[in-house]
Amino acid sequence: MRFRNKLSIACVSVAGVLGAAAVHAQSGPVTVGGFPTQTLRIIVPASAGGGWDGTARAIQEVLREDNIAAKPVEVINVTGGGGTVGLARLINQYKGDGHTVMVMGLSLVGSIYTNKSPVDLSTTTPIVRLTADYQAVAVANKSKYKTLKEVLADFRKNPKSVVWGGGPGGGPDHLTVGFIAKSLGIGPKDINYVAFSGGELRPQIMGGQVTAAATSFSELKADAEAGQLRILAVTAPSRLPGSSVPTAKENGLDLDFANWRGVVGPPGMKDNERQAWTEMLTRVRNSARWKNILKTRDWLDDFQAGKEFTAFVKAESERVGALERELGLAK
């Protein structure tokens, strides 16, 4: 089953977004029309330790160390509702405040539906899409399971006996388990899925509190290398560079699925504020420091900006809503 965003390796031109002067500004802190005038904020709509948090702090590092931001940058964690509490704060508390943006991605798109959120992404200001990464299925080192095929055999035989761990309901992790179940002919009501926020999942895998977990490969790679858990498969079309982890397809499961993450601003951002953030994040994406972060964390460059990203967010909201209804995750 193919459910993967087309990965755009080439940077989308931002000339139409920034204007010629901004595009040619390659050094020194970014300012556009007198913006920024105060501390910049990046909201993480989850607890510390997860993929959104790692993305936000990596952005913060590059903005600071490469002298891209004209003002200090702080990261704020807002937990709850699979990211929808943070989204509500962005929309309601920071409306019209261009100094504040939020890291988000496919997981939040799903959480909006499953949590019946009173707010959605339609009023936010899409800025850029940055990264994508593949999903992984992992177990504790002490687990009896050595391959994904073994997990799938028990899942097929007695679905509820397999406790799946992952991120917030309706997000990429939950969708991954849903697609696995669907491919095996298992109904959504028979899935035993436990949702965790931010960095809560990893200790649950290591301790064996869940039978298996589905989450981003990049979040688990270091733990696997340290011998704290075992990754059984990745949802990539082929083995990832430098990795010996087999694919889901090698285990008889036709699943090719990549997550994505990006940045949106609040409603009512002024043009110069959006332009400044777009230039800052474009320079982050083009920096050697960011490229090294991508390599270290096994993130894929999936950059998109301007009208293209705005259209992408709208299309993803529609697509994920339809898929979640099909899988029984939303009405």
C-alpha cells in the first residue's frame, strides 16, 4: 500500500514570496520591514523529546549559531490533544503576532480529526515544509519477536493480544498501524493501540510495556544503536543508507509511508512577517549545519514554501480526513 508524500529534493523558489532584495540577502540577521522587534517563539505542540520538539530545537540552533535570527529564539512546549491544544493557543492567543510560529506536520493533521478539534489549520499561515522521515516498527530488546513477520503472525491470529504503541491518535503512527491492520484484513475495532505524547513512547518500548511500536525511524535509531530497543522494519521502499534494518516489504507487507514536518504561523500574520520567517527558514534549510542535522537524524529534505505549501496543507487536510474515516479513526 503506497501512502507516501512525493519528496521534493529541489528547493522551491521563494523569489515570488520574498522579493529580489530578500532572496539576495545571504548573510547577517534577517529583517524585513522592521521585523522582528522582539523575541521570536517556536511553539512545539507536544512535550519535550519527540520529533516536533527535535525539529524546533534544531531550527533554533541554526537560527542562533548561523546568525540568521535578528532576535533571540525561544521554544515553548504546549502539550495536549495530540497537538491541538498548541494549535488552539497559536490561533487564539497569538493571532496577529508574527513573532510566533509553530512546528507541525502530518500527525497534527490527523489529530485535528480524531480529537474533534474546534480549530483546524485553515486559519493558520503556512510558511514552509522542511523534512520527511520514514516510519519504523520496533520492540524491546527483551521481546520474543525478532522479525516483523513474527509480530504480524500473532497480530493476524489474535489482534487484541498485540498492544501497539505510538504517537497521538490519528497521527502517522496510528495510521501506520491502521494500514498494517487493513492489509491483514483486521478491522479498526480490533486494533489495541495506546497513544503517547512527545518523548513518552520510547521508555514504553524499551520496558516492554507495549508489544510493538510504530513511530519515526529517526526517533529510534540512536536507541537501537545503543542496544536499548530493536527496530524490526522501516516503511521505506528500500533499506535506508547505512542501515541494515529490513523494509516492511521484505517482511511481506506492502507499506511505503513517510511522515513530514513543517512550520505554520498564526492567523493575521503581516506580509513582511511571513516573508521574514520564509527567508529565515529557507536559509536554515540551505545551511551546512542543517544539512548535517538531516544526515545525523536521518531526516529527508522535503522543502516547500509559498503558495505551494499552502495548497499542500489544504490537500493533506482533505486527504487525511478521508483516510481516517475509511480506517474508522474519525467520523
